[in-house]
Amino acid sequence: MLKQNKSFLFLLIFIFVFTIFTSGCGSSASGEKEPNNSIDKANEITIGNPFSLKINPVKDIDWFKVNLTQQGYLKVQASQIPESLKLEVGYALFQEWEGSKVKWLKKWRKLPDALFIPKAGTYYFAIKDDYDDKESKESIQIKADFIPEFDAGEPNNNPELATAIEFGTTVKPAIFPTGDVDWYKVNVTEQGYILVKSKDVIGDITPEIYFAKYDEWANPKIQRIRNWHKFPDACTVTEPGEYYIYLHDDYDDRSSEMSFSFLVDFLNEVDVNEPNNDFKTAKSISRGDTLKLAVFPQGDLDYYKLKIEAGDKVKFMAKEFTGITPEIRLYTLNENDNLDAASGWNTLPAEITVIPGTEYYLLVHDNYDDNSSKEIFEFRIQ
């Protein structure tokens, strides 16, 4: 009997030791355990507590999950990375009852990286080698942090969630994390210009914007009305309505946790001949006319319709312009309703030979379309 008791006691001790040993096998100080190669086997981690992992064998992928209680950013970083590895992180939600259990939120970005968290919940992230062709038995230190929301405009990553702002108001956006985009919208009541400026931009980001109209019933929903430009910039608006501004880092490869000042303002129309950015809206002018116009904003094109009844020479002159180099060219309309060049480019003053009785389209712009001025100047046809 004693012998049986000793055997039973020995068996219990063996089971106890074996359990302790096996439960610690493949685990880190934070409790990471293998296998965790799929989202449904993700290890739960604690925000702010570093833990270790190994990318071993080749094609190893490690999944983790974390419970977050508010809007903000999940930031993942690594240290002590073996030289042979280039780590990437992907973020997802777990869809237990769907055909694909992984719903990717952001897929495979170099570490360090961060994900925008729109609301409380359980979020998952996976770490792997970038091309799944390297391994290492060395431990890597991983840390996941949570940054509470610091951009009052978020979430505004699409036009449906665009932040409405009043003209003359300064907002404080942050382009974070990498790949972040911010949408804003303003309500315009008359013809003029939307002006945008920025200051206090900190870090490596280069803010860039475009202007658009948005209609959820149209195809496409987003109609871009002015293409990419750096700050400061302006957009011509010819009719009342809601206008949208898309803000991002110019190459979507940099970010900053520091917010900056972003001002949106409105300027009433300064050029009575606008809109005339297309030859189809050109205003008719004649020899002897003196026009008051502005080449604004950057890239502005001004078309005028001109017919010279007598004489084969026309002189074009300008005065009191600043910050731009006015340049002109004459066109004629072909049978396909397209413009054909009828002269070369000419900086002012310029004298151009014309055919009497021919209808021309005159284009006025800045010579390289890289400067503009909202100051009115005088332009004379003689």
C-alpha cells in the first residue's frame, strides 16, 4: 500500500513538473505561447508591456490581440531585431463566423507602425518577416502602445466623415499614422476662391491637398476640381455649394504625432472676367480694350475671344503686375471644336501677326504656371 501511495505521489509530481515545463515552453515573460500562427490562436498582450518572439521557422507568423477602450492609435514597435530579418506588421479584426476569419484593417507595413482605432474593441495584429524567406532563433522585443486621440477632427478618413469647418477657422490636424488622410468640407455661397494655409508643420511630413466635389449618388462619387498642390494654395469656385479638401502627406510614407495649424479662408472674386478658364467660357474683347484681370490661383488660365477686322498686327501690353510673368498665345478653333495654336508663346509686351476677320482665342497665363497673384493688373490690346 505504501509502495502504491509513493508511486501515485511520484506520478502527481511528474505531472505537475511536466505541466509547468510545457506551459513555459516557447513562452516569453509576457506569456506568449506557440502556436499562434493564426488569428484564432492569437496571444493576448498588455498595452505598454514589452514581450519577446522569434520568427522561426521560415514563414512563421505570430498573432496577438489587445483590448482597447477608446478611440486613438495602436502603435507597434520592435527592438533587438536580427540583421537577417525585416519585420512587418498587419492589423485585423477577428470574424469568427465568417468564411475568412481575418478582416484586414491595414496590411503589412514596416515596423514601427501605427493603426487608427475608431472605437473600443478587441484588435489583432500579426508580425512576420517581410518576404517570409528568413528566420532567426534570436528573441525580438516587441512593444504595443496605445495613444489616445489627439486630432479633434478624427475620424475623417473619407468624404462621408469629412469635418465641416467655417471659413476663417484654424484647425489642428495631424497626419498620423503613416498613410493617414483627412477630409474637410466648407460651404461656399458665392463665386470666389477657397484659400488654404499651414504653419507649425513639424517632422518629415509634407502636407499636400486637392479640392473636390462629392456626390454619393454620382459615379465616381468624388470629382476632383483642382489637383495636388503644396501649401499655400487656392481653388477657384464658380458656384455655391459644398466643397471638399483632401489632406495627406505628399507620398503617404511619413507621419507625425505633432499637429499643425491649418487655416481655410475665402476670397471674393477679384477678376470680373472669371470664370474663363476654358475657351468655351471666353469673354469677347476687341482692339483698344483695356482689361483688368488677375492670374490667380496658381495654374490659372484666362481665355478671351478676339476678332481683328482691320490690320494684320496686334500689340498686347500689360502693366502693374507683380509676382508673375504674363505670357500669351493665340489659337483658332478647328472643325472638331478643338483649339489649334495660331502663334507661339509671347511674354509681354508682344506684337503678333493676325489674319483680319479671323476669330482667335487669346490665352493669358503665368509663363510657367508656377506663380500667381491675386493683385489685379491692366492688360491692353492695341
